[in-house]
Amino acid sequence: MSDLLLYTSGEFEGDLDTDDGFLKVTESFAQALQQRLSIKFKMFKGEYVFDTDAGIDYYSNLLKKGVSKEFLDNYFIDRILETDGVVELVNYSSVYDAGGREYSVDFTVTAEDGSIVSTSL
């Protein structure tokens, strides 16, 4: 699997990487998978006009009162495991501050090619 490479930080985060005037592609399966996971969790369901099922259903499922940490964990684990290229969830840890309405996740997956990919949300 290879994808067009995107900037991962800075002013152009999420844009196509064209530093040298040419489009770049991801250099490894792991890099492509990490980019795919990042895109998936940054996109709200319905936001992409060509595929309104793409992304995370934050409004209907997550951004409401009374959502438990267990529900959030199960929801995100399911979304991780359904991602093309993910074979296994190796590690998952999350922190939920209900009062501050903040949720953060660190996880590691095994990719189809056997590589290990770690990321944070």
C-alpha cells in the first residue's frame, strides 16, 4: 500500500507534501497506515462529499452528555480494527476527563506487512 504523502505538522498539515515541487508517496506500508489512521480520526463522518460514510461519527455517538470511557474505548477500538491494513491491536491506552470533556488515546497495531505502527489521538 502506498499513498500520496501529506505534511504531518506545521502550517501545511494535511496538505500534499510538495517540498521539492513534486508529489511524494509514502515510503513504507507503516507510514501509509499511520497516515490513513490519522486521516480517519481527524475526519468527521459526512464531511467528505464523495463518501459521506467516511470518518468518525463524532456528533451522533461521541459529542454528547453521559458518554462513558468504556463506550469511547470500545468505539475507538472498533474503528481502529476496521481500518484497512490493520491486523491486530497490540496496545491501547486512553485517558478520559469527563469534566473537561477530553479524551486521548495511544495505541499500537500490527500492519498487514508485519510492521508495528504506533500513534496518538
